[in-house]
Amino acid sequence: MGDTHDDMKPKRIVFVTVGTTSFDALVKAVDNMEVKRELFGRGYTHLLIQMGRGSYIPSKSSGEDGCLAVDYFTFSSSIADNLRSASLVISHAVALPVFLGANELFPVL
């Protein structure tokens, strides 16, 4: 009793998406230890990066070390579930109409 467990912390996902493009600059910007620490400090638990055609490979992390869990993928037939489960979406302006057309409400940066 009274113990706090990290697995009890609510899952808060930051979803980064570049769509079908190559946007290594955005992927590199979020795959930065300072950014990851800031996101974790603000209560986010997971960082999921959809990296598209980019050549930069982000660093994966299980999050077991008390930091943000990080994973990535290139493409998916649909990112609707990723968008719905995200507490925050980071993308570029070109993808914004796609999100707005999804009729979902979520924070976009």
C-alpha cells in the first residue's frame, strides 16, 4: 500500500507522423533526448513515430529505465487507431487536412 508503480501510470502517447513523405528533420527533432525528457516530464509515457520514406532511424526505448518508451514504423494501411489513441499528435502542415477529415478531436502540434 502506498507504493507507486510506473505500470499504473496512465498511458499518454505522442504520435508523430510524416505521412508518405520523407521528413527526417521532424523525426530527428523529436528523437532528441531533451525533447524526450520534456515530453516525459509533461506526463507523456510513449512516443510513436511514423517515419514514412525517411532514412533517419529513431532510437527505440522500452521505457523501462523510467523514461519515455519510443517505437517507430514506416507505413501502415491506416493510422486512424494511432490518431485515436494519441494524447498529442505532432505532424507537418501538409498532413493537417487528413486529420481534420478524420472527424476526430485531438491536440495537434
